Amino acid sequence: MPDRAELKDRFLNGTGWAEAPRILVAGDASNRKYERLSLNGQTRILMDAPPEKGEDVRPFVDVTQLLRGAGLSAPEIFAQDASNGFLLIEDLGDDLFARLINATPSLETPLYETATDVLLHLHRAATPDLPRYDAKAMTDVACLAFDWYQRGATGAVDTAARGSFAAAMKDALAPLDATTPVLVQRDYHAENLIWLPNRSDVQRVGLLDYQDAMLGHPAYDLVSVLQDARRDVSTDAQRAMVGRYIAGSGIDADVFNHAYALLGLQRNLRILGVFARLSLAYGKPHYVDLIPRVWGHIEANLTHPSASHVGHLVQRHLPKPTHDILNSLKSQCKTIPLP
């Protein structure tokens, strides 16, 4: 059976880019890798997503078509081998929002304004045929905070507490299912957004890492970009972007803020569990360093009345990530197998 390198060469042989020098530009929390190919003054990105490691490029292809069909800057796909997990796609460059704002903090407001406008634009598009990110689905993944973070921090999962939390979380989220759903990219943040200043309007935002898109609440991706696990978004910018979305969508402010805080709690609990799992099961302890910021988002969302039915369960059963707990999560790196 051909190895991965041979399969990659076979794929590129059919694209005209076989002789292009390749440089690794990124990997992520999954098993995907990305290489930049350069040839005759042009560049492409090779996505390498091995199916034998659970990767599947077909959702990326499908959502790319939806986003480009809505007039947004998802990368063009030039060639694909779905069975072996290879895509040759447009190179949108290296101007990640996170990198630009770190170098020039004054760019934070204009970049986040455009990112918010992308969501307003996308949420006016026709509703595509995608699975629902509903109360049940969101509750299931929020429970990762118990399955992995609680387990790593305390040595065991309190199954009774987990069950009480799941019931309360699902009940709190259920009313949001009545809202007309939109496409939510689910990983919409400053390290997945690329600034394309030579394009116009919402097309100035290049989109990445949206293969897990589903249909969900309109507040979800705004929470994702403003309550970022990887960088601090200023309080002023957060407040301004929520106001911008409310004004642009015409949604009732109280209704939106209720959903925003509740979804922020759900999302950050999921991330808390995912980051713990990345260390405990996958051997990626550097994600533990991001947990204090995620915990800060959890605490902020717990102050909103929408979290009242779940807040006491979170505060009682999920310990604050102290220095000792964070070190413990790292010391257990790759010691707990996946179920």
C-alpha cells in the first residue's frame, strides 16, 4: 500500500504542481497539515488530511461552495482527491487577524467590524442543508468539560454531577432552537481569518477552518470571534461588535444578549474540555496554557442571568484552573486513551 508521501506525489502529479517546492505553513489541533507550494511566481496551499486518522475533506469542500456561493472569501478549490484526503486550494496569504492586531493594535476595531459584517452578510443568505447544532448537540459537547477537564483536574468524572449539568444545560439551550438557524462556522476567530485588503467589503475577510459548520443560532459565531480562546479581545471591541450585530440584524437586544451569554458559556465549556483532552489524550500540552483565558470567559458568562440554571453546577463541580491543576493536566500528557 502506498505511503502518505507517495499518495501526495501522485495527487500533485495530476495538478501541474508536482515540481513546486513545498513549505509547511500550518498544522492545527486536528491531524490536518498545510503546505505552501510556489511555482512561477504563483502559490497554492496543499491540504493534507489523512482519512486513516479520521479526517475527511468532503465537508470542507461542501461548506466552501456554500460560503463562496454566498459571496464570501473562502479559498477556491483547484483540485481534490477526497478518497485520499488531499486538496489543492487558493493561498489567501499570511495576514491573519491575530498577527496583524498584535503588530498594530489600532487595527482591532476595523478588522473586527468587518468580521462582524461578514456574519451579518452570511446570516442573510438562504439557509443551507446542514445538520443542526441544536440544544442536544451543544449539550453533548459542553459535557466534555466534565469528561476531560474534571477528570484531569480531580482524577475522576462525577457522573451524577455530569448528568445534572447535562439536563440543566439542555433545558437552558432548548428555547434557542426556536430561532431561525443560520450557517455557523463554529471556529470563527482571529487565527482563522485572513485580511485581504485588495478585495472589497466583506470579501476582505478570508475564511479558514470551517469544515465543521452546522446550522445554529446567529449569536454563535459572534461569540466565537469575540470570546477568543487564543487572544484577548478588548472589552470595548466586544461591546461595540455586539452592538454592531444587533443594529445590523434588527434583533431584540435583550433576546440577543441572553443567547450570546448562554452560547458563550456552552462554547467555552466545550473548549475547556477539548483543550484538556488535547493534552491528556493527544499529547499536546501547550493547549493547557490557553485554559485560563477560556475560564475567564466562562466566569464572565456566568454573571449573566441566562446562566442561572447552570451556573451553580459549573461553579460547584468544575474547579478553577489553578497553577497546580494546569501543571497536573500537563503532567498527565498522553496518559488517558480515548474511549
